[in-house]
Amino acid sequence: MTLWGGRFMEPPDDTLWRFTTDPADRRLLTEDIAGSIAHIEMLGHVGLLPDEDVTVLVEGLKRILDEANEGRFEFVDTDEDVHTAVERRLGELVGPVAGKLHTGRSRNDQVCLDLRLYLRRACDRRIDQLHDLVAVLVAKAEEVDDAVVAAYTHLQQAQAVPLAHHLLAYAWMLLRDAERFRDAKDRIDVSPLGAGAAAGSSLPLEPRDVADRLKFAKVFDNSLDAVGSRDFVAEFAFACAQAMVTLSRLSEELVLWATEEFGWVRYADRYTTGSSALPQKKNPDIAELARGKAATVIGDLTALLALQKGLPLAYNRDLQEDKRAVFHADDTLTEALAALSGMVATARFDPPPPSPWVTALDLAEALVARGVPFREAHAAVGNLVARLWAEGRTLAEVTAGELEGTHPRFVPEDLDLVDPRGSVEARRTAGGGSRSSVADQVSRLREILGSR
Ligand code: ARG
């Protein structure tokens, strides 16, 4: 069934039908019905529909909602889209009065409404999931409390830090990813109903009334903008893409840390896979796939931006393609968050200590504390490092005499600085890689998670 045909002398060609219909919008079914119920109630409220019609139509729509919620709603191949399917089913249930459903409305404002309702709820769900992973990382940070690892720059060992500090860096990144969904929700939470096909209606519709019924914070200000814009979809997809990029960075490290070379972590059997050829293998496929799928979500965002760039106002059918992209982005993030949360929650960390070289800055800073210019201290320790390297030795093997020979302001007690654990203890900067900073971060994160 189509909602048009009056001016057409022949039925749609099969190729047109296959090319223009897309079952992707079927997942907007419950939103479409909820939007229609609110629309009918508004039509009754403004006197465009008599009470008896409102009662019949709302009851019919509620029956369809039950069918949808119980998985009993049946689409047929001849439904052009989800809006048509609901109107068709309503006709089957209540007869010709179903023809009043589309009063003062177009699929152009309707599809925007459905998508806004869907994405508004999706924001809340992704925020919850992101917070769940933050909670997993916080718990892990507490569990690995004692472990010290190297912080890296250029993937070279740089300074000693608690492993917890490294894990919590991801907690803060994921928290911002959640904030991004909260921000996007503000711009999603705008009702487009009443914009009609393009320019509103001569009927006395009340957009604010229908928006209130659907608990929208705002109502559109310009009908062309309301039906022709999809920046809210692209923004949601950006929130998905950025979150996937965060997960991808975490994943890259989860892969790296599980290598023989790093040896920081073992993953639970139930969150790893085996090799069909190599009996010894235990592969971190979840992390690899999260990293790989981030690429496809970046693709979704790119598609949504490209979709809008050449469009004249207002609605164009191109916009139908927004749903596949944004649903794919949302689904991929949903699954990646669930899988990675399990993988991290069950991971067992036991990293080897970092190399003593990570204490080089501590030695230089000991000189700085005694008034030596940093550049001079840097050069002195650099020379010491070069000499030890040449002799195939490490900082851990340096003697008090060598230290004093390096710079006259060194004292024998400075030998104690050449210990990654001591380096962590000496760290002072708020938010730096010290144990007190980690404790502080854990309590702040717990507070933020607790107030959600
Ligand atoms: N399926 C369309 C979409 O997703 C719904 C709006 C169609 N409007 C129209 N005039 N054909 O964008």
C-alpha cells in the first residue's frame, strides 16, 4: 500500500519499489505509533477530530502498539515504509476512520519525529553503558592498586606510573564520551511535528501541545529546518564515532598488553578466541574487532555528513539513507561497549616492572631542586645515560661515585631515586601518576558515577 496514488495512472514499477523502499525504518515502529497517538490527541484537543474518532483511533493505535511490543506486528511487502504500515494496520482494525490519522501531518515531519524519539532514548542507553565501562575501569584500577608500569611517549618508556593511572585515563575519556551524548540529546530533544511537508498547515494545529505529550523540551522554530535538517543525526553519529575511537585506542592497548613482549595481562578464556591452526594461541579478538569496527562507524559519520552537504531545502528523499548509517553506528557502539566491558572486567593484570630508565627525569629533578638549571641537569643525566648504554648497563647499576662524577650536585642518597616505585612515590603533581592522585581520581569518579 502507498499513501499516495491519486494522480498516478499506473502502479509503481518493481525496480522503483525495490530501490525506494527500505525496511531499515521498521525499527522506528513503536516511536511511530507513540507519535501518532500524541498527534491524534492533539487533533482532538484543538477540535479537528471529534472525541469519538479520537477514542477509536487511539484505541486502534494502542492495539498496534501491543502488537509491536509483543513482536506480533506484521509488515507486508507492499508497505512503502513504517508510517504506511501503521496506517494500513489501523485501517484493518478500525476501518475508514483511519484515513484521518494523517490530518495535518506529512511523513517528512513524522520520520524526523520518530528518529528524534529513537535517538533521544538511545542517548540515555549509551550514557548508561559508557558509565558501566567507567565503573569497570575504576574497579580494575582499585584491584591493580600496587602495580607500577611505564607511561609511554612515542611508545618508548617515559616515566613510571601506577597501572591504575593508565586505566583511569580511559575512564575520564569515556566519561567525556558519555557527556557528548548528553549534549547531543539537547539538540535531539526538539519536536518537528507541525512542520508538515515543508511549510506547516492551514489547520489550527498546536505543535507545543503534541510536543508536551511526547515530553519534548522544545518545538521547532522553522518548518523548513525541522524537516530538512539532519545535523542532530550526524551529531549523534559523531558521539558514537568518538566513543568508538576511544574504545579503539583502549583496544589497541589491550592487544599490545597481552603480547608475550608486554606480558601485562591475561584475558578470561570466555572473552578470547583460539586459532584453528596454532594450538598455543589465545587471541584478543574482541579488542581487535572493536578497533576494526571503529573504522566502520567513522564511515557512518562520513556518510551522514556527505548526505547533507548538497541538499537544497527542505526534505529530500536522500535523507532516508540516514537511518541505516545512524542505526549501524549505534548498534556497533552498543555491542562494542558490552563486549569490551566484559573483557576488561575479567582481565587479570600482572605487569613486569618498567625499566630503570624511567627514573632519568627524577635524577635530573633532584639537581633542579638544588638550584641547577634544568637544561644543565638534563644534559648531565643524558650523558650518564649515554655512557651506561655504551657499556651495556642500566641506570639500576650506577654507583654513587659515577653519579657524583656526572654532576657535582649529586649526593649518594640520589641512588635511591633509581627505582620506578620510588619515582611514583615522589610524584607530586595533582592529576599526575602518583598513588594519591589515583586515590583522588577513584573517589571523584565514584562520586560522578554515583550521582548519575
Ligand atoms: N522513508 C522516508 C525517510 O526515511 C520517510 C519520509 C518520506 N517522505 C516522502 N515524501 N516520501 O526519509
